[in-house]
Amino acid sequence: MQHYMQMRMITTRELLGRMHYSLVPSERDFMVDACDALYRRAHSRFNRHKHCEDILEEGGIELLLDVIKLWTQDEVMVRAAVRALTPLAKDTGDEAEHILELGGRAIMDEIQQLHRQDNDVLKECKQLLNVLTKKGSAIAVKEMRKLMVAMDYIKNQTLINNLLGKEHGAMSVADEVKEELKPHLEDDGEKAAKMKHGDEHDMLTWLYTLDYQKVTVTIAAHMSRYHSELSVQEAGCEAWQEYAATATDLRPVLTSGGCGAVVKALEKFKAKRRLVWKGLMAVAQMASHEILCSELGKRGAIATVVDMFHTYEHDVPLQQQALWSLDALSTYDTNVDRFSQNGVIPILHELLVVIPKYGKKQKGSAKDKKKADKEAKDPAVAENVIIPYRLRKLYTVAELIEGAKPPKPEKKEKKKKLELRPKPKKTKFGRVGDDPSWKGEAEGLDLDKGSEVEEALKNDKSMGNPYLSKDGKTVVNKGAVVPVNMKGS
């Protein structure tokens, strides 16, 4: 309570100053109250923006992240610090961008893993991550747009460096400024340069230190991190298209997974026409390079483009863009082999064989009939796709007709009945119980009805069998005792 009253009487800057001096384990209770005080000021209705600016200028965001790192296992302290960061991230300034630059997302992921059993901590982390994702996506789009502008410079600078050598190529503007100011301010040339050029100094320094590897890694990381944000995926597709059009080194695209990122964006947002258009343009541009054409085929780009063609069956411009993408993909021989497995031949069969001979399929709606009548009167207004020359020459008419046939249904093999126990083989003299003459009565078993046993016993009279009666009949009595010696005297 005493800490609470003291904090209410001091300014935000003074509170942050005390927190910087109290960043030790022994001041844990004070830091918990101080984090709560920062949350109340950043969340208040009055002077909220002014408090957030003071916290940002005095290093409050760095301080709160240091608090989380110092007391990572303390759920009370972690919850208080994360709770204080959330209203800062929601502010209209650069707070969210600053949190992301300092690795705030990775820290939140670590906290969620450590305190996965604490619902209160997970709730606060989720709220902060939602804000960072929403604002971070806008920041990611802005950064990718900036990279697209810088790609042309990187291309020119790379060519200059390759032609003249790196030592005679680009020299950082920051280094030039420092060299210019060095005779006058030798001890503080960097600070003087920043004071003279301001943000321009930082921007040019960033530009002159860019390379293709940094560009591709940044684009791929943004598309992977904000995979559910439509704006980020659109900007990413544009960035990959621009990279394929201007870059001189395409290996970083393979190492960063750029081809797979475009295919995933098309599959996830197939209902968004603008993204599909940009994604197909990116595929067409990237496939113009053999190394990327091969990688796109491996990543399933052919099946995805075919799916887009069928999804937008009434959108002629988008179907045309899909055909340009297939045309670019057909420059690699292995991709041509994949065409027969991914539904490209039926599309070409319809465009090159069916439509020229029978015309387009007519739908039943009045709008479609009216459009068909208009096209019949004036064929010039008909919207038809243009089949690229390379696709026209890929297959003959016979191959298209054969490839468009539906696959034959596989014959199902008849399932054999499982025999858990094999049938017993029939013995020569039968088995006990198989003889229909068995009655189970006291007189015993009558073997005089043509059985094989009876005939055998009758024919063996020399044995003096006691089971033979005087008249030659064989009778086995139930209570009979078999003598030891079976032979007669």
C-alpha cells in the first residue's frame, strides 16, 4: 500500500528511473507494484498517449522485457509485466514495432511454454500476441514494400561490385559522412553524422548493407509468421515476383523456401481473387528461371494452378493468367511429365478440341443465355482465353483425346472367405459318428448294412473273431469284454 501511494505521487519518468535502479531479485515486490502502475497509466483514459510516449522514450519497453527475463519462473511478475506491455502495443505510435524488434514474440512463446499450466499467464500472453500479430502484419507489409523498392538498387550495386570489385564498388553513405566530418569532429563523428542527416542516415546505411540473402530471409520469415494475414501474403507474392524479375542471384530463394511460400498462399486463400491473381503472376515470373521452375514443380505448383483454373471457371482473365503460369512451368521437362498426373491434359483437351468443335458449355441462367446470344451475333465481343503456343504444341490431338479419358476403374478382387479351420480329409473307413447306422441303443452298432468295416470282418474268418456270430453276422455289444487273445484255438 505504501508503494502504491508513493507511485501515484511521482511522474512516469521518475517511476521508470526507480525501476531501472531496482532491477534486482531483492526488489521483487516493488517491481510487481511498479508494473501494475505502468499498466494503469498506459491504460488510463486521460493522457494515455503521453504516458505511452514517456514509457517508450525512457526505455520502458526494454525494462519490462528485462523484468520478464529476470523473473521468468515467477508467474506473478511475468503476468504483471506482460499485462503492462499490452496497452503499450495497442498505442498508435511505434511501440508495437519496437516490441517486435526487441524479440517480444519469441519471449512470449517461451513464456507460454514455461507457464502452460497457468491460465492467467496464458491469457495475458495471448492478448499481447494478438495485438502484435495485428500490428506486426502492417509492419511486415511496410517492410516488404521497402525491400521491393530496394531490389533494383541491390541489382545495380551487385553488378557494379562484380565489375569493379567490392573495394571499388559501393561505399556506405554512413562511412562517407564520417570521413567527411572526421577532420572536424574526430571523437564524435557518428553522432554528428546522425545529427546532420537524421533518419536519412539510418535509411541509407540500411540500404547500402542489404544483400539478396537478407531480402529473401525477411520475406520468407514474414510470410511464415503471418500465414493467416491476407495483406502479408499478398505483399509476399508481389515481393517474390519482383525478386524473380530483378534479382541476379536466385539461390537464396531456394534456401529460404520462397517457392513453397507462394504455393501455400494460393492454397490457403484460393477464395481471394486478388491474392490468386498476384500468386499466379509470381508463379509465372519465378518459373521463367529453370532452377525455380524445377522447385515449383516439386512444391506442387502445377496442381495448385490447375485448381485455380477450375475454381474461377467464369473468370476469363484469371484463367488466362493460370494458362500463362502453366506455359512458364512447361519449360522444364520434368514438369511436362507431371502435367499428365495433375489434370493439365483435360484442360488443353477442352480448349483445343472440344470448344473449337462444339462451343462452350451453356449454363441455364438467363444471364448466361443472354451473353451467349450476344457472342453469337458478334463473335468479336466473346471472351476467350488465348492458349500459349508452347502449350498448343505439347500434345497431339490423339494424345489429348486419350489423356482426357477418365481412368478405368480398377477391378476389385473377390475376397476369399477365411477358413479358420481346414476341412478334414475323408478317411478310408470313415470316422466315429459318420456311420448312419449308429443309434446309440443297448444292442450296439449294427454293421450289417453294407459298411466297409462289416465286409472286412466277414472276409477275415481265419482270425476267429469273437465278434462274429454263428450265422456270420457281426454284433458289437455295449457291455462286451474284448478278450486278450484275438486268435482262435
